[in-house]
Amino acid sequence: MVLAELGGKLRDSLRKLHTRSGRVTTTQLNSVLSDVARALIESDVSVKLVMTLRDNVKQKVERLIEEDDDDNDDDNDNDAKKEQRASNVSKMVQKAVVDELTSLLEPARKPHTMKRGKPNVILFVGLQGAGKTTTIAKYANYYQKRGWKTAMVCADTFRAGAFDQLKQNATKLRVPFYGSYTQADPVAIAEEGVDQFIKEHYEVIIVDTSGRHRQEAGLLEEMQEISAAVDPDNVILVMDATQGQSLYDQALAFSNAVDVGSVVITKLDGHAKGGGALSAVAATESPIVFLGSGEHFDDLEPFNAQSFVSKLLGLGDVRGLMEAMNGAGPDGKTHEELMEKMSKGEFTLRDMYSQFQRVMNMGPLNKVMGMVPGMPEYLVPKGGDDNSNTRLKKFLYMMDSMTDKELDGKVDFSDHDDAPIQSRIRRIAAGSGTHPKEVQMLLQVHKQFEGMVNKMGKSGMMGKQAQAQQ
Ligand code: GDP
């Protein structure tokens, strides 16, 4: 996702609020809100939505500023106090933006809850190419892995090869499937398939429908007929995040035709800016349940509005990171100790070693790195998981070649040109079968982490209280 850009723009505009007096005029606030609105529109949030959001944020911030002024009605403020107040105002604006975006992503309608031991018929709809068939496979994989008796029905008779694609995925996943090469009536196939799987006591029965390039009347009618025939427990609309601003109208057309209960946004791993997701929710008034983040069966992430907004604004996903780390730790005690150290802003190479070991158990490195606040783009590995795991393993080998003193932060590596340091770097490279440049890269990554842990330690973000709130 090219989301961090929005975070950068937002932070730039918030900086404007740091005025000498510590007070913010309406003109200044308006100018900052215009910047924020522009950044959101550029990130593909629909224009209409941005205008509403802007008004809401403005009202909220004005109210808060008034309250703040009442509390601080003292003209003899010293500089520290002014600085504090300016920083409060930018925090207020940032918080109001985050809150507004989060609440937009949490519509009143709750996602469908799957019922155990009962058939849950889930109808998938979306335009051709949105990633519907791929998402169905991921969705089936997700539930099957969690012990649900899962099956798939292919009612897409429009696209040549649709049944073969679904069949291939189903076979790989060992999920039973229903479809036909000869039957041309998608409504009949959907009905027969669903009936059969209900009789066989399947719990998650997924129905794939046809997609077309545009929302045509024919497609929408067919969807309505299938929906009437199988009476789904949930209709999931699959949308391609790279479609940007047009997602709002697309989502509206679908939700006017069928009762869309949830949304899945795909292709957020590419160049999509992510803002379109907000538009889809606003148009359907239904929650996003999953995000598609790649072409593999495991690339499906349950959606969490807060984490999404944090990432959208480039604030990192501390919550997701904590959850992932908590779940993956080989032994809980060490993890607690490490968190304790980190909350004090301490982070040695040895700490990074144990973090990386955890990360190896957590899944694809690029996802984990993406959750780290402040992680520069160039350090987030791109491409397949194999690549990122190889890089991580190399890092571990390098750290294996370090002395205790080096691991425990008793050697200052910051002066790369220093001869003794260069010799240490060469020794580590030789011991791990890597290039000295790679060792420097590792040291740079560590510096980055150390700086971040330090900042988070100071801000209290890593403290016990912050964790308890997650
Ligand atoms: P459908 O026509 O809606 O059924 O779309 P498909 O499932 O056939 O997907 C269209 C293309 O998008 C395929 O090449 C998929 O591999 C790709 N795709 C689907 N979901 C994702 C995703 O989350 N990320 C990426 N990068 N590609 C995806």
C-alpha cells in the first residue's frame, strides 16, 4: 500500500499548527484541514466522504480548542507552555482525523457471525478481475484451516475458465466443489450446489458468481436471481483497491442490487493507496471483513479498522505487531522481559536477534516489517516470502558471528570508518559467509529499530498500560 505518503502529508500539514503563540486561528485550522482533505482525496477516499469528514473534524477540533483555551486563559504563558499547547492542538487534529476515519470504517452493521454446525451460505459478488475467485479460495482456506467443513460452488458460467480456476484451487485446498461444464444456467447450478452441500452438512458453503467488466444490468439481475435462489446468509462484495475513486460508485451499484453484508478489499499489497476501502464501506454501509494482500492462499488478513487507519496514516500498526508478537513468542517470559526492556527504550543487537527469531515464526517478513512504526520503505522487503526469510536468516547468521560484547551493545558500531570497527565488520562477514556491506545493512537496520524503540519507550507506547489497552 502506498499509504505512508498520506501519513507524511498529514504530519507535514500538522506541523503548520506549531505557531509561536501556541494558539491556532480559524484560518490556520482551515488551511491544515484543506491539506488533510487533499491528501485523503489523493489517497482515493471519495470526495464526498472527505468533505463530511472534514466538517466533522473541524467541529470536533474547534470544540476541543475552545475547552483548552478556557482551561489555559493566561496571557503570560511561557514558551514551554506555548509549545505544549501547540503540540496538543496538532495531536487533537491528528486524533480527530484518526477517530473519524476509524468510525467511518466501523459502520453500524456488524459482520455476519458464522454459526457452527449449520450451513452458512456465503455469496461472493464483484466485477471481473476484482479478485473474487482468488478471494474465495483464500476464504475457504481460512475457514477450513480453522476446522469448518467448507465447500465451494461455481455459479460463474459467463467467464470461460472460471470453473477450471475454482476447481484447481479447490483441489489444491482439498475443498469439495460443485460446478458444471455443460449447464449454462448459473441460477440452477447455484441452487443445486448449495442444496447438495446443505444435505451433506457443510458449514461454510461459498458461491462464486459471474463478474463482468462493468456493472451491467444483466450481471446485477443474474446476481439477484442467484441470491433469491440460494437465500445467502451473507453477501460479500469483493473490490479491487487499485480501482481507486471509482470504488464508491461500484459499491453503490452492487449494494443497490443485492443486500451486501460485508466487503473484502483486494490487492492492497500493490500500489493501491487504500483510501478506496473507506469509500466502499461508506457506499455499502457494511463492514470490511478481510483484506487481500497477495496472490497466495494465505494472503488474507482479517480486517481491523484501527490497525488499518494507523497504517493508512503511516503511523505503523503497533497493535497488530503486539498481537503477532504475543502469539508467536517461543516462551512468554522472555517476551515479557524484552517488552519491559523496550519500554525503557533499550534495544541491543541481542534483543534484535530474539525479535527476528520471533518474526521468523510469525510469517512473511514484509508484512511484519510493514507493521513497525517508522520503518522506512526501503527496509521493508518486497517480493516473495522466500526472499525476505533468506534475508532474515542471513541477519541471524551475522549476529551468530558476533561476540557477546557486540550483541549486548558494549561496542559502538556507529563509526563505520574506524579501523577497529571495520575489522569487526569484516570478521562478522567472514564468519557468516556474507559481505561486509550486508553487515553494515544489518547494523543500519538495528540503528533504525533502536531509534524507534527509544522513541516509543519515551512516549510510553511500549509500556504496560499501552499493552493493556490493545
Ligand atoms: P475475478 O475475475 O474477480 O474472479 O478475479 P481473479 O480471482 O481471477 O483475480 C484476478 C487477478 O487478480 C488474478 O491475477 C489474481 O491472482 C489477482 N489477485 C487477486 N487478489 C489479489 C490480491 O490480494 N493481491 C494481488 N497482488 N493480486 C490479487
